[in-house]
Amino acid sequence: MNKTEWQIANEWERDWWGDCSNTFNEEQKQYIYAHYMGLDEYKTNWYGRIGWDFGSKSVIDFGGGPCSMLLKSKAKNRTVFDPCIFPEWVQQRYEQSGINFVNTKAETLPEWSIRWTISIKSDECLLYNVLQHVENPELVITNARKIAKIIRIFEWIDTGISEGHLHNLKEDNLNEWLGGIGKVEDINQYPVVGKAYFGIFKDNG
């Protein structure tokens, strides 16, 4: 059976993470993404351990990978969706941290997942550096809008297509899919360098 373009790209992403033992560079980026996603209001610093405290909120991370922001966060409920097959210890780490890890694509959330996340009243969904990797970025955003009241996003745009990156994201498309207007900025704050789209989107429905 021939593999789809997305399956090939997803395997590339899995191989890129390797054994997931050194994620420092990606986690360093998360602290910069978080600022642009408006998460400073939740920021905490406990003896140098910087994270975010969402209090009684339920938070979902689409495409959180092996080192989701939610590992550095407190919330009433935390859920990570990611289709990659990571080493077993990664899933155990999430479980030991009290985080629900759902190993599936955000485009094809099974109906039970949608009902389940709604049942715990998801308040926020985080999307950061993920939409270039997915099969259908519009559908991912559609599902995020279904299961969360607020979407916080940070994505690279106008980057072209490359190995492991299936989509050349555009500002106009993201605005249309999110039903609002995001901000665009050329960022040069190492290791976060490039043209970024970011914002906070609330579901008025």
C-alpha cells in the first residue's frame, strides 16, 4: 500500500525527534511562542521553573509533540493530541504528569474525542508551529473551534514547502479559517527567527 504524502511527512517528523531525549531547542522556542500567544497573564516562576498556571481551565494542545507546553503548565484538565509514534516513555511521562495523551490526527478526531473534550468544557486550544505539518490545516482549525472557546496560535507563514512541511501557510487563509484577524511580524529572537502569524481567537458562538 502506497503511503500518502502526509504519512511520509509524519514519518520524517518522527525521525526528526529521534529518541526525544534532547528537546531543549524546541522547548526554548515555546517560551517565546507563549509570549506572542498572550500567555504572559498565566506565567509563573517557581524557583526558576517558568511555566503557566491556567487555574480551573481545561486546555488542549494540538500537535504538542513529546514536550508540550502543557508539561510546564497547571490546569484543571490538560490534553495533548499528536499522531506521531514516540518512544513509550514519552506517553508515560504525560500520564505521570496527569496529562491526557491522544495519539491521533487533529483532522480526524474520533467522535468520542470531540464529545469527551466538550464534556470537560475545554476553555483553550494551543496551536504552535504545527499547521505546516498536518494533513489539512483548515480542518485542524475547524476542529479546534469545535472543542475550545479560545484558540491561541503561533505559526510560521510564507516559508514555502519543504521535507516534513507540507503547507506554505498564508496570512489571508489563517484569518479566514480562524474567523478573525491575526498579527504578522518578522521575529528575530533566537532561536525563533522568521515571519510569524499569531493571535488569540475567541468563539463568539
